[in-house]
Amino acid sequence: MDQDPCLRAERRYPVLDDAQGFATALLLVGLGLAILRSARLLTGGIPGLAFVLNYASGWSLGWTLLIVNLPFIVLGWHAFGAQFTWKTLLLVAGLSFSVEGIGRAIGVQPAHPMFAAIAGGLLIGVGLLVLFRHGGSLGGFGVLALYLQRRYGWGAGAVQMVCDGTIVASAFALVEPSRAGYSIVSAVMVNLVLMWNHRSGARS
């Protein structure tokens, strides 16, 4: 669920429009993650890695999201500059607060794993669509993938796929096989939303 850091908004929006877009995206992604957590599922990308650490150690999911993203934010600073890095850092911090705030505000009850996989994946996917529309990024493996592509010629898509696959596969070591399967469904749902609705050059 990480974005190519070189992706820019397809059109320029006023600052207030970007702000509401980012707030909407963070709310949707945070709610999707809260639903997945209620069913003890994982997903791909940095949120998936944060889930792994959360389940294994009991650390706060929100703070774990921020901590695991820091190395990629540092990499982004060196590879893509200060503007991209500061925006990404603010969005990642916003997502961390969103996840923790939602958990305390509405007290999400344990959801059925299939519902959590589908609804959580859809919410995350739609949130990412809004974020991408306004030129935002949640950093993560997308930064690493693009860096390796530029530095060594490795395919960014392949690197992203290997990273996501490794994270989701780790679910089998943390939860029962059925929930690991549902975790795969959640990751697929996120990517299907992006595939179906986010195309370069699409009309507004």
C-alpha cells in the first residue's frame, strides 16, 4: 500500500483542498486498519510490518507505524529531497494519531475476519486513492523500491511485491492459518481498488 514517491497529483489543488483530502484519506486508512486489527488480520506494506510488530510485541500500533517508517523517511530525504520527506513525515504521523484516535473514539468490536478483510481493504484502498489524488504519500516500501530501481535498475514493482509478500506471509507465523488467508484477502482488496480506480492520465 505504499506509493511511488515520484507520483504527483494529476492537477494542482489549493492548500485547503489538499488539507481536507489528506484528512479524509488518513481517516479512511486509519478506520480500515482499525477494522483489520479488530479481527487480528494483517495487510501489505508498512502497515503490515507494523501489525507484525504489534502482534508480536504488544506495542501500540499507531506508534509502531511511525517508528517502522522512519528508516524509509530518512532514505526519502536523501533520494527525493526535503519537500517530499516533510510531507510524508506529517502524513505518517497523522496516520499514527488517526489509528490510535479511532481505537479510543469508537472502540471497534472484533469483526468477522471476512468482513474485516473486505471492508478494511476497501477503506484503505479508497483512502490511498484520495491521498494519491492530492499528491501525498505514506512512504514505506515504495520509497525503497524506487530507490533500488534508480540505483541498481531493479524493477520497483517486483521489489514492492516481494516486500508485501514477505510481510503477508509472516501472518502464518503469528495467527492461525484461516486468519492468514483473510489477511491475504485484505491485501488483495487494497490493490484491486487501486488497480480499478487509479490510472495515470485518467480524466478528472
